[in-house]
Amino acid sequence: MNQQQPRYDVLVFGGSGVDTVIRVDSLPVPLADSVQVGPIEEWAGHTGGNVALGTRALGLKVALLDCIGDDAIGALVRERMAEGDVEFAPVISPAGTRRAVNLVDATGRRMSFYDARDPADLRMPREFYLPRLRRARHAHVSIMNFTRFLYDDIEALGVPVSTDVHDWDGLADHHREFALRSDLVFLSAEGPGERTPEVMREILREGRAETVVATAGANGSYVLTRDGDPTPRHIPAVAPPTPVVDSNGAGDAFVSGFLYGRLAGRDVLDCARLGAVSGAHACTAPGSTALITEDALLAASPV
């Protein structure tokens, strides 16, 4: 490794795009030819973009590597990453930049329609990502199809890796490789529901993970470690400092706060508490734009 080159705290792979946010009175929306809504807004982010922005706002040195289009939507992503001081290195994909349409109700709850436009044969060239990967303390892999082909190099270089499998039910094949090949796994309890503890234990039993974290919104989060109690530990949620506006990006903000704690050497329960504060803060502004700073995180954290 060239010690004169900068060292990344977090190298994020994949998961950038643009959300179109539509605010509705309630979910599901009524079946009608036309529904009156408030102003429709667009925000660049998505899961990988939000983690990159969130960890950078916490003072970490971050880079985001992804495949996007040479299009107007991709330009919004570039602008947002530049505004957030995130080093962004894209590979141009002929399929264009990913999008999502998110319906958000009056309580901040959302329903997302995701445009997974990446072709099955899309790949990120090794000569493109390896120089940065060699200088990374930690890699965070979004569950894009092309990112699954990076794991061999991540493991060979001994770089710790995390992923967020979102609302994986523990059954869908697409998420399984990510869950079983990562050292730190995040998931939403909304997917497996009552089976969440079972899915968490399965990830530890069958994969390489040391820690699995299940987020449960207002019900807090659950942490399970390989060397701990087989019953997940519960971490209470933190009340947002102001009324909830939008839950878009709250899970990504939780990941950002957790990674900040992990890279600072905190234990996993403290990391989850930091994640809870960061996730609550993200709900206070629209379109995953509320990025908590390091000072604000530490001041609001119960740890």
C-alpha cells in the first residue's frame, strides 16, 4: 500500500440514484383516475448515496463508486455528492441512472417503486475499483447485482465489509450472497417480521458475519453477535428532535451512525445507539436531506 495516498474510512459501492417523492394523505392510496397531491420533489441519494453522504457528514473520509448513466438524472447524483463533499467516481452505464418513486404519507411512512434498470451483465472493472479498495478501512456494499462480483477482492484484501439487505425475508436468493459474505449485516425487521431473530441467527450460522443488526423503526433495533447471547439485544428508538417529516433515508442514516461508531472503536451496542440518533435525525427533513454532524451526533447520543 502507498502510505502517501489518502486512506478512505468508508468506500461505498453502488446504490446511487434519484428519488421522486410524492406526498399523499395515507397509504395505500385510493384507487382513482387522479389524486391531488402536494408539490412533487426530486432528491438524489438512494441507499449507497445516502450512506456515503451520511458518513461524510460525520467527518469520515468517504468515496462512492457506482455505475450510473451519462444523463440528466446522473447529473443530479453528481451534484448532490459534490454538495456533500463525497468523492464520487462513476462508471458510465448505457442503461442510465437508477430512479425510484416514493409515496410518503402524513406520518412519514413510505412506499417505494424502484426502477432496477441495471442489465444483468453490468460489471465494475477491477482496474477501476482496486486502487481505492486497497486504501479503504471499510467497504459498504449496496445490493446491486454488479457489486456481488466485488466480494472476492474485498475478502482477498482483508477489508471489513458491511451490507444492508433492507427488507429481506430470509428467503429471496438475490440478497443471500450479500448477507452471507459480509462481516456486518443490516436488515429491516419489516421483511421477516416475527422470523427476524431466526433470520439473524441464520446469517451468523451460515455466513461470515460477526454482527447482524435488524432495524425496526419506532420500535428501535436488535443486535446479535457471533460471540454473544443467541437472543438479539434490543436498543430502544430515539425520538426525533423535531416532528417527523419523511422516513426516506432513515435506515441509511442508522447505518451511517453505526459505521461511525464502529470505526471509532465503540462496542456494538453503542454503535446501535449512535445509529438510532442518526436515523431519528434523518426523519426531520424531506428526501433524506437531514444529515447529522459529528458534534450533533455526540451531543444527542446517550452513550
